[in-house]
Amino acid sequence: MADAVNPDYYENGPFECILLAEQYSFNVGNMIKYVWRHKDKGHPKEDLQKALWYAQRAKANGESFAAYPWHADSCLTDYIRSPYDWVTLIHLKANATIGVEHDFCDSMAEAHDENVIHSLRQLLKETE
């Protein structure tokens, strides 16, 4: 029986999706989640549309496309602290992907919101 709480499509990469997504704001983390699963859940276009929506919302809100800073002088103590370095994780995911999805991961590693959004639009075009 499939795990309804932690389905297989969140474990389809070199690590589990939540290890990366939890290090970002709500909107950026959700964007990552929808890109992560878009090939495996059965409706890639819908998942990528949601990812784009969250990306645009994050940008409109001025949210960083970089993960939260976890250094000692950070005042972000209410967020989950991960023992995993987000840059290493996003590079691991990039190395496990090809084409535009790889470009998306590279843009996330650079925290470049415009390139992330461009990559999402390109991924959407690929689903048509």
C-alpha cells in the first residue's frame, strides 16, 4: 500500500524533497514541491502551473529564492533548521536532471528569481 503521507513521488530524486523545500519560504518551498513531483503524479501541466503561481507570488512578495540563512546571528529561529546545506542539495538535484529542469535547479542554486520563472515557463511549454 502506498504511503499517503509521504508518497513515492517526493522521493524520486537523490534525496527526499522536504529536505530542500523546508529550507525556503512557504511559497518558494511549494514551488520546489510542485516542480519535484510534476513528472510523477500524473498531471505535469497542473503541477507546473502551480509552481509558476507560487514563484510569481514569492517574487511579488519580495521573498528570496535563496534558502533561509542558518548562521548563528540569524534571527530566523522559528523555522526548521536543516543539517543539509541547501546549495549542495540543489546541486545534487541538478545533477540528477537534464534540460530545462536542470536549468531550473541551476537558477535556484543562484537564487535568481527571473531565471527560475523563465525555466518554469519553459517546462510548461514542454508539457503542451
